[in-house]
Amino acid sequence: MSVDVTGDSSTWHQPTEDAEEIVTEALRDLARWLYRQLQSEYDHLTSDEAIEEGIVVNEYTFTVGERRFG
């Protein structure tokens, strides 16, 4: 992957030699952080506690055969 670190501004300065590497690593860090946030939210939403809370809050009822009733 290549990241363009050049600018288009009246105050533009030549990027440092390692600018592309720094930006790429920052974007990777962001991607890893976002993935961890999504994984944590998924784990919470699919937990037994969250599912039970959703059933109670929405007043779902079930038959003996575990089919939703009503």
C-alpha cells in the first residue's frame, strides 16, 4: 500500500523521508483500534446478558418448543 503524503497548500513543505511510513503506521493503528472496538461491541451484543435483557425489555414470550409467542 502506498500513501501520498504530498500537500496542496500555500504553506506546503517537503515531507520528511519517513512521512509515508509514519502515516501508514498511524492508519494501521487506527484500523486495529477500530477493529477492537467493533469486536468488543459485538461480544457485548451477543452475550447472554445482552440477549436476556433484550428479551425482557421487549417483553418477548416463548412457547415450550422455544418458538416466539405473541
